[in-house]
Amino acid sequence: MFRNSTRSPLIGLVLWLAVTFVAAAAGAIASMDAPAFYAQLDKPGWAPPAWLFGPVWTVLYLLMGVAAWLVWRERPSQRADGALGLYLLQLGLNALWSWLFFGWRQGALAMVDVVLLLALVAITAAAFWRIRPLAGGLLLPYLAWVGFASVLTWAVWQRNPGLL
């Protein structure tokens, strides 16, 4: 499915970054009004300012795309294909969270999504690690951020029952 036998490494890198940033764009579409909505929410004191999310996510998406590329570069195998399938699945859940939370304002569903995302990122990182340890390591900041996002989603959802 994700064979790389005839593709150049540079083309592969561009393609995996593109796939990753397409998922980012899908989530960003739902988040167009996020700064205004985020500003009106009751948030815990430890919640980051709205301006921080864009730079953090940009770095994380870059690391994620490189990690997927490193796995893709390994010789064709079912193990690499399975790990990349997990990667694509978690990208979908990642984009869906923005729609659930910001687009549709469904706090409970966003909470379910982010917990599933956290589990799937952990599974994907472990699968990547078994294939290429550096690739698994590149997903660790993402795993930490999604863990933080899970706690923040819960706190904001609980503090804003009329809005989410």
C-alpha cells in the first residue's frame, strides 16, 4: 500500500508532509473562529494563550510528517504499512477534534475524540519506534501535547456547560 521502491526520498518527504499538513488544514478550517470562541470560554489559569496553539501545532505537524516519512523509507513491509495506517487514522481523529470542539461545539464528543486520539498516538508512536526509533521519538512531543490537550479539553468542557 505504501511502497517506496521507486520513489525518491525527497518526494516521499514532501508527500508525507503534504498529507500531514492537509489534515492540519482540515482542522484549521473548523478553527477559523477559534480565537474569538476560545477567548469567551472559562478556562483554567494554566490554559495557554490562543496565540501559542498555531506555532506549537506547526512544529508538531512538521515532526509528525518527518516521522511518517522515516517509517515509509524503511523497506516495504506489512509492519510499516500497518504503522502508517495507524498514523493516517490518528490524523483523521486529530482533524475531527477541531470540528467537534470549535466547529460544532460538542464538548462531550470532543472529549471522547481526544482520549481516543491520545491512545492512538501512543500506539502509533510505539509502532513507529519498533520500525525506526527516531520516528517513534519524533512523536513523543505530539503525544505529550495531546495528553495536555486531553486534560485541557476536560477542564474547559466542564467549566462551560452552556457553550460546549
